[in-house]
Amino acid sequence: MPGSAVATGCIQPEPLRTGKTPNEVANTRIEAQEHERAPSLLHRSAFHPEEPPRRPHCDAELMSVPLPDMKALCLMSGNACAFPDCGERLVLTGAKGEQTIIGEIAHIVAESRQGPRGASALSDDERNRADNLILVCAKHHKIIDDNPHIYSVQVLRQIKLDHQHRIAKATERAIPLPAPILNKEQVHSTLLRLTSVPAFVYAAPCGFNDKQVKEVAERIHYPPEGSAEIVPFLLRDKKLYAFHDLRKARGPFEGLVDARKTEPIPIRDFWSDVEGCRRFVDLLNRSLRRHCAVRGVRYDSVHRRYHFCALTKGEERSQPYRTLTGKSYERLVVWQPKRRKTGEARNYWCHLAAGLRFHQMADNQWCFSIRPERHLTKDSETPLEADLVGRRVTRLKARMFNAAYLSEIQFWRDFLSEGKPRFILSFGRQSCIVETELIPFPAEWPGVPGDTKSFTHQVFEEDLFSFAELADAMGDKEAEWEDGALTETNDDED
Ligand SMILES: [Zn+2]
């Protein structure tokens, strides 16, 4: 046995010694009995039951490992050498089924204070506990003991820990989880349904180039003040695209386009290519910007979100709305946050904001999404520097949980529709109708733990005005379809 064995302190199946606790005595007895049945795990040299192996390098007075510690160590080692990438089996089975134990116990802090890795505050007893032992093959036992400068106490502890993790992971039982209790409920999305979109997009040659949006906007014949009609348009490839019928002699684009060369494009044809789809969404977005602008909500193209503007610089702004429970309430939409403790105003302004988008869900299905956001400014007008915004807004949003999130969505749908069942983007004879009911989905799911707040969908009720608006929007829409049908019939007749 090499001299290094001193440090490893082999465990002896030796006769009982004095000075042991009764428990240790009992353990040693069991240990001794076990040794009689199977060769020792503990020695490099062959084990002879009749003649206990000599342990020249182990102090006879040193303690043995208590059996529970030994068992724990062996079981947690998974019959494999703990040395990285060794994996040598520690109990070998021979051709005739005979078993040979080749595993050895090495001490992490040496059993002897004079041995390598021996200097430690650990007591003699602690040195022989499972915590301080590592099970390895003979080869690695020698490597460890011959190179204490490499295999320090810390390194060995890590090697042991890594090995035990590997074993635990490899033998992990797939414990079947108890089936979660599923709730059947209606989940409300943050999506609103579009029940009507324009049937046609009109394209007509235009004398202005793609960048002359301002020039065109200045020449439009806008509907009289107070009218809800929106006049969105796009300039692409020397053509003007609009939801307004450009064939009509009198219209918002009179004199801006060559009306006779107007091309009515059925909406589905327009959507059929990616670019057409993009242009359609662009027209809708321009309409929405207008719809919001007249309500004091501005679109910020940098962040692609809408935010409330101060009506007077440096003055807070509030907006009445109906809460989820149907109560009338007024909330601040532009405000200067105050320090909670001192009431002192902070050096930035908060504006209620939202990401508002149109999405195509299926061939002929569109929806509108609301994502609550915040817009920050220095003085209620000038945007805050980007590096200051990110952190603050992220923190604000991170604190916005389900209930707060829903109540902001409620706010936006109430605001956009003015408390009506829908909001209508009107383009004269065509329109886009967005229902304010959040699209519900039936869901069978475990639910959100701790989210006990029940959500009742606040339905905005119809009144005479909303009915009239809808009739208007739908009536014209139907007429438009009839026009289309008529055109088709005419084509057939040709
Ligand atoms: Zn090994």
C-alpha cells in the first residue's frame, strides 16, 4: 500500500474498540457481520475474513466510519467511481456470479492530521462521517492521494457533489404529478373583433409622388367639421390608395387623382398579396390615428404606441370612463408622479399609452389588439431620453398584474368607443367596425394561482345613437356591396 494511504484512512472491520458510543458499537457489529458475508469495500488489498488486513499506514487508534454514514455514502455513489469521467463500477460481478468490491473510501479531509489534506478544524469523529468521504476506484484513490496539490479539499468536495448530482439525475424517478384540477372558464383576450371592413380599396393615378403626403393632405376636401368621417390615403408608385370611391366626381380627393382611371380593388384581392395586406393595414392605422388624434391621443411612431397628450402643457389631464364593474370613474391620463413619502413631484411625466394594432386572423377575419403601455416625458410634452424610459416603463409594466392590466384594457375600449358597443372608422360610404367586446375563448386550464378576482365582461349597451351609427355604417356598406354586385353583373352582360 502506498504511503499516501495514510490520508485516505481505510476502514477496518476490526474488533470492537473501547471508547465508542453504544450506537457506534452496534454499528460496528453490523459492519462486522456484513464483512463476514461480503468482501470489504474498504481495502485495496484482498480481504481475508479470518485475518483482518493489515493497515500499515492507518493509525490503529483512528476511528471507523459509522455504518449509517457508510450506507449513505455507498447508496449515494450509485456503484460508480466519483472521479470525473471514470464511472468504474465499484462492485464487479464475475463469470460465476461472484462479486468483488473494488471501491475504496477516500477521506476528503484526511483522517490523520499529519496526512495530505489533514490540516482542518474537523474533529476526528467528523473526519469519518459520510460528509467527509468520497467513494472512488482504486486507481483514482491513488491519483487523488498522490496529488494533494491538485486534489485539494475543495476540489474533492466539488467532485463528490458533481458525482452525486449525476447519480441523482440519472436515477430520478419520473414521479407522476397529480392531475391538476382544471377549471372550465371563459378567458377574455385583449382582442376586439372587426365585424366589418371596407369591401373595396380604390387606386387612382395621382400627380404627387410617394413623399408628398403633406401636399396631398393640404389639398383634400375634408368633410365638414363635426363629421366623424375619416379620409385616409396612401401614396404608392404614383397612385393614391383610399377607402373613398375615387370614381366619384365630388369627393375628398377631387382634383387630386385621375378619377376616370380609378381601379376599384375588391378587398380580398387586395389582401391576397403581402404588400396589399400591408397597405390595407396602413390605411386602417392612418384612420385610427385620426380617430385618436381628435380625442387628444397622439401616435408616437418611434415607439409605435398611442399616448394621451396634455391639453395644456404642464397640466395634468383626466378622462372619465366606466370601470369593469360599470361604475363611472375619472382617471388621470397625463400626470406627474409624486414621491409616496414626501409628496414631492418627480422630474418626469407619465402618459397613459397603448399599443393598438390590427391583425388578420384568418382569410376574412380581422381583429384589433390593445396592449397597455406608458409614455414618459420631461415636462408633459418632450419625450424622456430613451435610456431613462426603458427602465422605468419596464418596472411599471412588471408591476401591472392581471386585474390592473384588464382595467387598462377596459379603459381603452371605453375610451375608443366612447362607452358604446363598438367604434366605427367611417370613410364615407365604407367603414370599419370594431366591436368592443373582448373576444372570449373557452379554456380548460389550471387557471392562474392566486388570481381569484373574477372578471365579468362589461358589456356596453346599445342606445339609439349606437344603433343609428351602426345602421348608417352597415347600410352604406351593403350599398357598396350592391355596387360591387352590380359591376359584376354588368361585366357578365358585357
Ligand atoms: Zn475511478
